[in-house]
Amino acid sequence: MLNLEKHLSDEGGYFFGKTEKNLNFTLHCQDNYEFIYCYEGVVNVTVTDRIYRLREGKGIIIPPMQVHSYFTSDYCDVYLLVFSKDYVSDFYEKHKDYAATYPVFSLPSGDIVCKKLQSSVDVFERKSLFYQIASLYGKHTAFIPVDPVKNEIIVKTVDYIMKNYKEDISLTALSGHLGLSYNYVSDKFNETFGTGFSEAVNAYRVNEACRLLYTTDMTMGEIARETGYDSIRSFNRNFFKINGKSPSEARKIINEGVFIDV
């Protein structure tokens, strides 16, 4: 399945980090960088059609608009970081039309770097840490051009879902929006995201519900309505299907301090 992530920005760019044990997250795609550092164990990271085994002391960067997922078969303890391309704007401009051939790299003193990121409140310190990570990433991989047509479809599809997920949207409507045939869009969508359009929209709604659970005091009913669900029952059912926990359980995790949002 697919989660398309949208995040709020502050004056320096969006920054969200959390520690996670036994990381499992469905296919998703977003307009931010995503960084994973493995403290212990192994987590499998799927990027488009390749699977990488991220081991202790290793990091991986997922650039904006690349489809990816995480799966832990045994055990892992990792730091997950999402940060906007505004933090590394020149790095992004240089690499935005390319994909890394091997995005996994060693990060010396990675635990120290991650702890600094968790505690930092200074935008310039954050940028220096992000560039330190980006530099290591850039030095340990080669870059190849991405398919511009496929990439354009991904970007326009993500944008369409982000702007219209509260409505009763369909693949037919998306096809009309893109000016392409239904069959062509259906084939490209399934080929790229590995899921149907309705499942993708639902996953995005649940992901947006997570953001509201973690960052606001809105009630469950308010969040359900805000994310396009017509009933609490439907909201709870779909949330549990994707996250393996109820919305109230997810909010309890936040209140106990598992997530770090600075």
C-alpha cells in the first residue's frame, strides 16, 4: 500500500524525528527527504523495485518523490528523520533529476549525530548536520537520471491526492486531471506504487490523520471529518488496518514521548 506524506513547515524547513523499534511502514512517497539510521539489528528498505538491508551503523537517504517502504523481519532499533529539501536546497537542486544507485552508506558516530538532531533547536546547526549526512550519502553512491515522464506522473498524482483527498476522488477523475487515458494511468499507477488508487487515497488519509493525532488536540471525530471519513467507525477501521493500532492507541504513544517533534 501507499502512504503519501505531507508535513508542515517552520521558518527553517520541516523537521520531524522519532526513534523506532521494529520499523514497519507501508509504501509511501513524499515531498521531503527521509533518513534512516540503524542503531541495532536489520531493517529492510524497499526503494521503488530494490530492497536494501540496512544494518547497524548504516544510514540511508530517500530523496523527495521516491516510493519506499520499511519491513523488519526480526528486530531493529532505528532513528527515522524526515526533513524538507529547504534545509539542503543546493544539494537538492544538484540531484533532483537523479536517483542513487546505492543509497546505503556508513555514518561514523551516527548515534551522536542522531542525538544532536533530536535535541537541536537551532536551524543552522540542523543544516550543518543535514549536510554532513548528505555529504556522506553523495560520496558513497553514483547517480543516474530518472525517467522524466514517470516522475512527472508521480509528482502530479501526489499533488492531486494531497489537494483532493478529503473529497470522493477516483482514478477516472485523476485520468481526466492528467489528460491521459484511464488504462494508461491505471497501469502506470499500479506499476509505480504497487497498489490501487483507492487504497492509496485511503492510506494518505490515514497518514494525515496520524499527523493530526500527533500535532493537535483535535477530537477523534474532528480528525475523522478533517481527513475525509464520514464516520468514526470507518475512520477507526481504516486506521487500524494500516497502522495495526487504533487512533487512540497511536495518540497515547505520542503522549508517552516515543516521538520527537521539534
